[in-house]
Amino acid sequence: MSIAKVLKRTFVTLFILALIIVTAIILAVRAWVLPDYSKIGEMKDEAILAGRMADSFPAAAEPYFVEMDKGVLKQENADIGVFKQWAEVLKIAPEEVREAAIKGQNSWIVWTGGNDRFWDEMANKYTFGTYDLLKILSSHPSQGYGRDTRWAYLGLVNEPCFEKATEPDEYGLWLDKRIVDPANGCPEDPFADAEKYPGVAIGARGKNIPVGSFYGEPSGIVGLRLFPNPNFDEAAAKKWKEGQASGKNNDGYYTNPDFFYDKELVRPYRVGMSCAFCHVGPSPVNPPADPENPKWSELNSNPGAQYFWVNRIFFWDNEPRDPGNPHMPAKQEHNFIYQLFHTNPPGALDTSLISTDYINNPRTMNAVYSLGSRLLPTLRWGGEQLTGDELDNKQFNDYPQTNELGAFWDKSTGQIKTARVLKDGADSVGVLGALNRVYLNIGLFSEEWLTHFYPVIGTQKITPIRIADAQKNSSYWNATEDQTADMAIFFLVSASPDDLKDAPDGENYLSADNDVLDRGRIVFAENCAACHSSKIPESPPESGIDTGECVGGGNGANYRKCWDKYWEWTQTDEFKEKMKELVFSEERDETCPEGKDPFLCDNFLSTERRIPVDLLQTNACSPLATNGLKGDIWDNFTSTSYKQLPAAGELVVHHPVSGEASTFQPLGNGRGYTRPASLISLWSTAPFLLNNSVGHIEYYEAAEEAYGNYSGAAGEYAYEKSDYSHESKGYQHMYPDTYQKAYGGADPYNPGVSSRMAVFYDSINKMLNPDQRRMDGETATPVPGYIYRTTAASCVKIPAGYIPGAKTFGGLLNWIAPWAFEKNGDFKAGPFPEGMPVNLLVNTKVIPDHDEEMGFDHLMKLARIGLDFLSVAKELGGTCTPEELVTPAVKAHAKSVFYNSNLVNSLLDLSKCPDYVVNRGHYFGVELSDDDKQALIAYLKTF
């Protein structure tokens, strides 16, 4: 055979092999990227599988939490004006209003809707061992926190009537112990009554473990409930016992990584999460005397978890820095996953973390104030068009107790007048739809939800979860729909403003100078009210602001044109004069109490009109969120009007390494806008901006030997116990000089009035004086704010127990790629340098959005990132032990390799949000005189 023929055959063979390999790769990628369409719409929840219908999950009516929320729901308050007011509106008796509100309060605080299944899966399958609510609930001696430090370190609310565990329970768990003492206000938890509220009998429940209540057992943390794990059968119980025995003190779950880092781990309990976990907090006007041991009367349902430390809660294995060496990073700081969570300031959380949109987006957990005042202006500019599956959302008209609120919904046309809750104004289908969507987002009907995306890391094409499928296949969903009307009534009667004058010593912070306050009113009317007042003058008929295509706010394809008309008018002398008349008006109706500024009565202090981000100049990542786009996960919960919004204008963004400015044009179809925040109770809600970035100062997580040297300014709410537990265990923050300068020594994480005011003053002054805001200092050219950066050299780490086959083939993997695998099979990649921009890596657009093509160019960019990442990871070498990561040589090598590689520009080229400066923008009022700024601040404190 000739050489030519041999070469030809060889070439053909190699070509065929290459074609087969490429085809196999394409099919494998396609199988991974595309969802399993055979499951979508066919999954059933555990309740349905157990034969339970929605009516078997009635809303609880026990008045157990009535001391909360300023006690408004107590029996003796049944005749106060708010119940009569809403009884008249709803055309039901005042006592019926109160009873409905109690049911709504109970649902908000203890109803989890079967999401314990989801949070168990999150711990086992999707977070690589970093997230485990059962450990967050624990007080094991090996942990860096427990019940007595839970508020100070985690920012979580301890449930009254519990005490710290001093020994393990029957399963070896160190969970809080319930105190039952009715004479002292600690009765049995009524919702744990398994006879009155029988749980779902599925799996091992009712066999070797109890069925329990469908509300679960109280856990010791408000918003978390304990449920028997239906997977904890006799075989799992035996394995659990053996695993616990592997620990030194029969505590393997806390001390043996080989046992607890296992995606197949079956815990005795699953942990369910209610809305209260992220929304209940200390009352601003009746703050806890001891935040670690609050009373129910010192808690409110609506302020949002303002002190919630995401990086510590979502990464359970953490502790403060060593007090003897406070500049040495703690162990968790060397894990890049922790660094991702660390970008979330206290009180902020990326709510798209699970159904990821490839944008790291920490946003404040919403305070829910003055729902009635929020609804009224929607009749003027809250119009949204619903079509298709959007029409399946429940409305007030669907329930007898709220049917009289029918003016907000026109079933014949699909027109809804609605408030918007999400920061980008996406949830635009009605208040009840917004409430119901939140339950899905915290894991209700996870059987179906998880078929539509791959949690946390993404890499799978997202499809919409349909309300119709939930109504068909989930009793938990249907029960939730039946409860949200009562939740709405609860907020209508209870979520009143927290006025500074009503707080302890609050009057001491208010100005008594009427001239200053009047000047503040004028400054507010001229500079702030256009976005931050629901009381707005009638627009000139000839302006077209509220007529024609702009009627109802003009939401939809022509919105930018309507917004520009409105904004142009608000800059005129005519508007400002009319606005000043409103601000100074003395007219009040019977619902406005004496002593309250009439302008502030029934004023939501926000228009809720979507503001283009190019006008705000704030960080663009929140308005660029995409989960509500057509065809995305929340498609059914966003209006057609939202999906038709035009693109915002061109933005200026900055390179996270060089600092160089460039322009960026965002897409539309819902992107590009921000709902203006309400200024109700502004004094109590700092730091500011939607990501809590203005007023939040980077901290050291370390102890101090001298506890009292910075806390004295917190006044009567400072911790005064000399033996206060987190002092002795080292859980106080070691505040640098910047804290002393900003807060005058007050503890910014103490919920007392003086501490809140210290943070308020610092934050509001930085809002009005941007040059005082935190600056980055890492870029070659200065940028107008700071960038989320790692606090230490860090590696991506995944224990072998979460990687199929890694434990078995760890030695082989280490031999092949010692820079990526340890001999035990643990994965590692890095180290990435200290100061690396976190969002440079995590904002990578792996899958294009539904209004973009997955073209060849995108695939090539992904391939380039993959190759560059592998090259950099190999050169970095995987030197990821804590000892290695603090050596100067390793740190210098990481910095040199990363910044001299092609990876930085490859990542920038495929960044879904290339805006890295997080605390910039909202420059309104910057040009005011110092006197006018102080007058405005004096007036804002009365909100």
C-alpha cells in the first residue's frame, strides 16, 4: 500500500474520530445545558404524594405573637382606629380584621410550606458543604458561635422561651432547649401541636420518627422550624449513629469532616424557613434591652433582617480572626466561596443567588411599611398589563376578606394597579403575586422549581416555573395562596411607621428649630419629592404625563418617553411651587393623628415609578437583573409591561484593575430601572443605597481584649454585662479608626437608638457628600467608590464528598493534576490574590439570556475563559493550605500570575455586569449648601 493511501486513510480515520468526539462533546454539553423537559410540569410535592390537599393546611389562628409589632393585634386594641378604618374599607367587622391579621402574622412567622425539603437539598447537593442550617442552629463547643452570641455574630434573632444547649440531645445535636413556663410567658408552642396541625406522613415519618406538625417545631431562631427528616429511616439512623461515634465526644457531625462533608448525609431533621427569617428584627422604637435575649414585644415583623451576616450564615464553618493576631485572616477567608458571601454587607442578600442570573447582587432585605399608603398611588401610575400565564396570579378580588380592594384589578382587560417589591420593580403582577413568589424563592414546591435551573452555579438554560403547574401539583402552593390575603391584611393594619419621636430618647435627636425644619421641607420638596413622595401635584393636562400613552404611568414600551416627560416637569418652578404647597399643607383627615405632620400621613415617601439607572448613576447590577425577563424563572410573576420596558441609556463603568472608564449599553426588555426606596422610618434603616454600601465600612472580624473601649457611645442600649458571652469568646468586631471616625465609638450592629442614629448620621452625610464615601484605592486610576474584593489570598475549595468518584480516585486525580486535587480527592483551584475583584469571576455570563443568542462568538469566549482559567490555575499551583496562603512568596506569586494573565480580560469580555463600583451614584442634593444639607437631614429624621 502506498504512503499516500496510508496517509489518506489515517487522515480520514482521524477526521471521523474527531467528528465523533466533537459530536459527543456537543451532545454532552447540550444534555447538561438543557433542562429535563420530561419533568417540567409533572413534578408533585410531598403533600400531594401523601394525599394531602390545601384545605388540610389551615392558617393558624392562635394569638401567640400579638406582643410583637407594637402590640397592635392584642385583644385590648381591637377597638383602635386602624381596625375600624380597614373594617370600613373591607366591609367586614373590626374583629374579623384583627382575626385575619393574626392568621397573616402567624403565616409570616411560622409557615414554611414544605421548603424544609429544599434547604436540606441545598445543604447536601448545591453548596459543597458550606451551608448547613442545622449547624447554624447549634451551640456545639467546637463552633465559633452559639445561642449566646447569635445576635452579635450572625445577626439572627433568638426566639424567646429558649436556652442554650449544654449537652447533646438524643441525636447528639446541640440545639436550643425549649423553656415551658406559662406563668412567665412561655407556654408550649401552639404550632407544634401535631394533633391540631398534623404533618405530612411521608417516608420514615410515622415509622421510626414522628410525623410532627406541618408547622414543625420551634428551633430557637425566629423564622427557622425543625421537621422530622422523612429520609431518616432505620438505615440512615444507623449510619448517623456510626458517623456521630467517629467524633471524639460522639459528635462527628460537628468534628469529623469525613462524616459531615458528604452529599449523601441524612440528618435527623430538616430545617424549614419562613419569611420571618429575613424580615423579623428588633423594634426600632422599643429595642431589646439585651439583643441576645429579646422579648416578643421588642420584635417587629416588618423591618427586614438589617443585621443579618450572610457570609457567616451561608458559610457555617467560620470564626473571628485570632484576637492575638487580628490582621491574620481567619481560616474561612482562604475559601473563595466565603469571599463571595463576604461581598454581602450586613442586612443585604443576593436574592437571585439560588436561581442564579450570573450577577452577584447583594440587596437589602425589604422593610415592609405602610401597605395602604403604598397601594393608593398605584391607582395613578401603577398600571401594568398582564397576559398569558401572568393572569394566573391571585388578586384581592379572589378572597372574600379582601374583595373590596377590587379597584386594583380589572379581570376583563388584564390591567392591574400594583405596587412593586423587588428593587428593579420586576414583580409587577399584584401584591398577592409578589408574596406568593417569595415562597417559591425560599424553596416551596422545590420538586418543580429545581427542574427549571441548576442552583447556585447555573450552567443550565432557565425555564419559567408556571403558576398553573403549581396549582395542579402542589398543595403547599395552594395553601400559601389561600393565606396571603390574610398576610396582606396583617401588613395593612400593623406595618405602621416607626417614628423617631416614639423611640426611647428619640426627641433628643430631633430638631426643635422650626425654621430649620421648614427649610428642610423646602429642600425636600425641591430636590427629593419627585421620587420620594407618593403625594405629587396633578400634572398639567397638556403635558401628557398622565394621559394618552402615559396613562397609569406609561409602563411598557413607551415608558422612557413617559418618564422623561415626568422628570422634565419635576425640574420646573411650577412643580416645585406646587410641591412646597403640599409639603406645608395643614389638611388632615381623621386617620392622621394629632402631632403627626399631615404631609407625612398616608405618604409612602416613594412614587414607585421606575427610575432609569443612567439617571441614578448607581451600580447597574441590580437593574440589570434578569430573572424576571420573558422566558426566565419568574416569567409568570412579571407583567407584560415590564417585559416591554425600553433600554436605559448608556452607562459609564470602570475597569476593576486599571480603573479606566468606558461606556456600556445595557439591554432593555425589563432591565435598566430601579424602584425608588421609601423613606419611611429612614432614621432606622441605614446604611443606604439598595446594597447597604453607603455607611457600611469594611471591618475586621476579631476580638478585643478591652471590650468597652468603643461601645460606650451606644448609650443605654450598650451591652453592659461584664460577663457578656461574646466578649469572653471573642465575637466583637475590632473596629479600625474609620469606625471611630464614623460612629464616634458606637457599635453599628447594636439595634439601640443611639447606635442607629450614629449609623444614620454617617450614612446620610455620605449620601449628600460622595467624596466622604469609601473609596477603592486598588485601581491604577481612582474610581468613584469601592469594589468588592477578597480580603485574603483564597482558593475555590470543594470537599471530595461532593465530587462523584473523588474519594475513590483521589490518589489518581492528585497524580494527574496535583495543582487541582489533594490526595484525598478534595478539589482546589488557586490561590487567587488578596484584593481580587470578586465580581470579575462570578459575573461571568455562562448562558445568554432569553433575548440573546447562544452564538459562535459566545461559545468561543466561554472556551477562551475555560482555557485561560485552566492555565492560570495550573500556574498558581494549588498552594491552598492556610499555612501556604499567608506566606509572602505565595501571595506575591498569586498576584503576579493572575494580573499578568489573559484571564482578567477574558472574564471582562463576558461579564454580564461590568459595573464593579458598588457605592456610587444618587448624586441628588450634592450641590446643596451645608446649611441646606443639615436642614434636610433634620427634616428626614421626622419621617
